[in-house]
Amino acid sequence: MTALLPAAIAARVVAAFPTVEARTSDNGQPWLCVPAAVVQAAGTFLRDQPDLAFDSLMDLTGYDLLKYPASPPSDAIAVVYLLHSLRHRHKVTLKVLAARADCAVPTAAAVWPAAIYFEREVWDLLGVQFTGHPSLHRIMCPDDWIGHPLRKDYLYPSEYQGVPHLRDGQHFEHGPKRAGQAIAPATPPAAPAPKGPA
């Protein structure tokens, strides 16, 4: 069991896939920027090379770069793969920056079967189309939900199946009902006592 340092892992991957870039996050964490076109091949390489042996997909998640304080600014959707080697005890982070207008990334399910469920969540909430996925459908929102709620430009519907949503500046006219109680009107917070000499 020989754990490799992040720089050594990055060097192996970049040597095999020249379009992959080694980068560092704002807080100093290393990661690899992988083009969508090579993410399956790079994942297979990371899994199958004996000195790498990334056999565990710990997590696959995503976030929207729109309104994110980055330089240069971007409106891409980032798909993040957190990989771990159970054999060598080293880790690596991959990111695919998927173009917002054509938000498609090849599935990683053939490399790590756990990706099936992670990718369904990222599709549901961020709208990334994982091409080749065996069963890409919603996992958190109802099947008839419109849009992808974690996108920064998402507009929440005013209601869902006749149930209104609260909007900015709105409030419940009544407080929540507690077990054994009737619904009571919400009471505004008490005004602070005036300060002055005792």
C-alpha cells in the first residue's frame, strides 16, 4: 500500500490525457479539470492502473458557477467526482465544467456503478444530462416537476398541484399547527423595551 501525493497523481493523469489540467481551488485544494469527452476514459485509467486503483467513487455532486465569484466568470455547471483508493488510501478530485447551453456529460456508471444514483440527483437538481445513463430520471423532485431547482437562475413556480409556494416577502398568515392545538395566528416579535435610566 503506497499512497501517492496529489501532484504525482495529477502527473500520471495529465501524461495519459494531455487535455486534463491540474488546478488548485481558492483554499489550496488540488483538483483535476477533465473535459467531458475524456471523463470516462480518465475514470477507467484511474480505476485500473495498479498504482492508482481508484476503486471507490465516494461522491459525485455538482454546483452552478453562475453568480459564483470566479475569475474569469463562468455560467457552467461543475460536476465533481470525489475518488478514493481503498488499496492505497489516496484521494483525487475530478471536475467537469459542463457548458450550460448543452449540459451533457458521459455517465460514469460503467466505471463506478454507484454513479447511477449520484448522477440522478445531479440531473434532477442541476439539469446535467448524463449520456449513456441506464435510468436517468428524477430522484428527489416529483416526476412532473418543471426545471432544476439548484440552478442559480431557476424561477420557483408560484404553486405546485394547487399548493402555493411562499415568495420573497410573503409569510404564513397563521403559525404552524402543533399536535393537539388549533391553528393560531402568528404573533409578531415583541418590541424591545426602551433604554433609559432605571
